[in-house]
Amino acid sequence: MVLRVTLPSWRTLLLLASALRVALVAYSEYYDALPTTKVKYTDVDYRVFSDATRFVWRPGQNLLGGSQNSNFAKGSLGAVIHVGDPYERATYRYTPMLALLLLPNEFVHPAFGKLLFVAADILIAVLLRRIARLTHVRNAEAYIALGWLFNPLSFSISTRGSSEAVLGVLVLAVLHSALRGDNDVRTAALLGLAVHFKIYPFIYGAAFVSLLSAPSFLSVRAIRFAILSVGFLALITIPFYLVWGQPFLQHAYLYHIGRLDHRHNFSPYFYPTYLSYPARDVARPTGVSWSSIFSFVPQLGLSGLTGLWLGHKRKDLPFAFFVQTALFVTFNKVCTSQYFLWYIWFLPVVLPRLQLAAWEKIALPGVWVAAQALWLGIAYQLEFERQQVFFPLWCASIAFLVANSWVLVRIMQAYGRARLREAGSG
């Protein structure tokens, strides 16, 4: 799909995108401080990050206001190095690495983290351009500008204080290193770091097995890469466990495996979970349920199989990563707008390689947006008008799942047509 637009220089694009994001961060600080502000621009997650950072920075201080102070790291080395526990902050479900990255919030400015996420947002664009050059994508700057730098979804999420851009940098760094193909150890280390930061990038292991084993089913090189990736993951994770102990493993990893979210989200799983969720006066389940485990089967099966199928050629890795991620998000038991970024940041290097019909260029984004609009319209009635529309919302979630699946199938077909055309012309 060829995009022909006249744009400023690459440096100018980066400066404009940076200025836009910094201006939004500055405005968010002003707007949120107004006494008349009811709905703040800053995402609630950023307050969670900031509070967790404060707990780490101030060990031994009773920040909860209760009668007992438990703000000490729970690991065997926690008392030795005298550091606080980010998991004292309810709903902090991330690696302590994120809280450590935001430590300047405490001694520089509370908005430091937002600026860090903005910098990561811009770095994503830089990595995309390098990936585009390695895969010989033409007119890449136009796609990156429209698909990422000036995409309202990307700049609004980062400036509101979401950490997804940091994850994007790690994932694209893995892809960039893999496309260079000159250092398996570096790529494995980056993959281990990405999985430590957020569990889901482990799905790309299937694409690497296919790539490093081709044309056979499994090679020594692929096994070595897997061992290196797991080794680097352990090397990064074990020190955090020694300092922060079991709460780190529970909240950063195990919670996401056994998570049951009965609150409404794009996933159709929310409604069955809502119907079976215990009443307020009944204890919530604390273990990992079989239903929670089985819910992973469709997404992991589809992500793994497509990784093995599409990942055997190095130049197809961006598309393999995109399809794997889109399937993982679409079939996840919890699906929110922030998760869309996980596959959107691949689009600037995927779209130019699609052979789409004229109607598909309009229909595919139209269906994707329309399915979201339908869901959001019903969700508004539930959230703000307090109408009991759980069943219609569940139907909208199913429609969203079907729409996403159809769009993804059409994209895969368009990529296949383009690859056949390349093979024919070559």
C-alpha cells in the first residue's frame, strides 16, 4: 500500500512530535491542578506508578496512614539495602524496574515520568525508521509520522502517563536486533528484558524458533537462543526477587496469569466472569482457576502457530510480530485501548507491504473503528448513565472480536498477495 504525502524533514517531524507531547504534558499539569477539574487528564495508572515510586524511595515511612508500617522490601536482601516496597501501593502490578525508572519523580519533578514516556514514544519512531530501512520499506517516514508520531492514540496515552511506550521501545529493540541478524546473544538479552518488563513478549519466541531453525523444524541455534533468553530473563528477575520477594512475583507475574476481571472491557470474557464473580460479602478467589488457565489456550495457540508459520524468513519478522500480537490482544481475557498499542506500533512498517484493494483501504479501518464506537457507546450507558446494559455490551464485545478477526484475516491475505507479487517480480 503506497502512501504519497509531502512531509517536512525527519528531524523536523521528530521536533514537532516532541513539542506536541511536551506541550500536552505541561497542559496536563496545569489542567489537573485547576480546582474545577473533575475528570483529570492524567491517567490513574500514573498515580499508581508515582505512589509506588514514593514507597520505594521512602522505606520505613508509614505512607498508608495506618497503625502499622510495613513499607519495607520483603525479599531477603530488602532489609540489607534498606529500600521500600512498591507493592504496598494497591493495584501496582508491574516490575519494580518501572518504579525505579520513575525515581526522579521524587527529587526532580512529579511529571518526570511523563517526559520519560514521551521520550520513549519518540524513540519508538526512531526504531521504526531503522526497522523500515532494514526491511526496505519505501516512504517509511510518512507512515511513521501518520501512524505513530501524530497518531492521537499514541501521543495521548504517553502524555497521560501510561508506560506502554517503554514496552514499545523494548519490543522494537528486539525486532531491530533480530533483523540485523548479527548477534543472537544481544537479541536474546533484549527479549529477556522485554519479557521481564511485561510477560507477553515471550510469544515472539515462536517466531524465533521458526527463523533460527529454518528449513528444519528445530535447530541447535534455536535451542541455544531459547536458553539464552530464559537465562537473561532469570539474570534480570532474580535480583528483583531477592530484594522484593514473593510480592514481586505475585503482583508482577502470577496476578496476570490468574487474573479475573469482571469489569467491562473489550473482551467477551468479561461478562461470564461478571456473572460468576463472588458477591461483595464472599471472599474473592486468590488462586489460579482452571477457567483462567483455559482462557489462554486460544490466544497462545493462535499466537504460537502464526509465529511458527510466518517467522521463518527474517524480512517477514515485523509482520509475524504484528499478527502474533494482534491475535494475543484480540483473544486476551482482558482487552483495553492501551493494549491496541502493542500491535499498532508495528503498523508503520507493515502497512507499506500490504497489497490492499481500494475498498479494503476504507473498509478495514472503518470496521475496526465502528466496532469500537459501538462498544464505547454502550459502555457509556453503563458507566455514566448507570443503565443495566451488560448483555448488549457483551454482544458488542463479541462483535468487536469478530470485526478484529475479519480485519486481521484480510490483512494477512493482503500481505500474502504482496509477497507473491514480490516473488513473481523477483
